[in-house]
Amino acid sequence: MPDKIMLIIKCAKCNSKIFKYEKAGKGRVLNCWFDRIKKDYSVTEDENKKCKCGSVIGTIGIKGVKMKQGTFTESGTRVN
């Protein structure tokens, strides 16, 4: 079973929280799958996910949010 990490994803512009997200495995965050988003602080506008400051963080797809690289930061801890 891959390592799981609980991430806090924040806006790179204003540092506000966007998601509390459970990531499985290693590597970059390219998508945030809906079933792994534990807490959503973002604003949904049309097919975009935005921070409350108005910065577009990603686009909504069928299974999750395709994240726009460079618009967010992440920090986290390993969970069992």
C-alpha cells in the first residue's frame, strides 16, 4: 500500500487554505481527486476552482480538480 500524506494546499498568492487533501504515493500534485479532498475551502466558479482572493487554482474535471502548477503551495504529514 502506498504511503499516504495529509496535505494542506494553500494559495501561492495570499497563503489562504484551499484544500485539506489525502495524497497517496510520491510525486507532485497534478490532480486533486474528489474522494480524497477531506476539506474544501475553495470557491467554485463555472469550471474553475479559485481561492477566495480570486486566483484560479485549477479546473474541475469529471473525477477531480486538475491543478494549475505554480498557483499553490503544499505542506503535509504522513498518515497511516
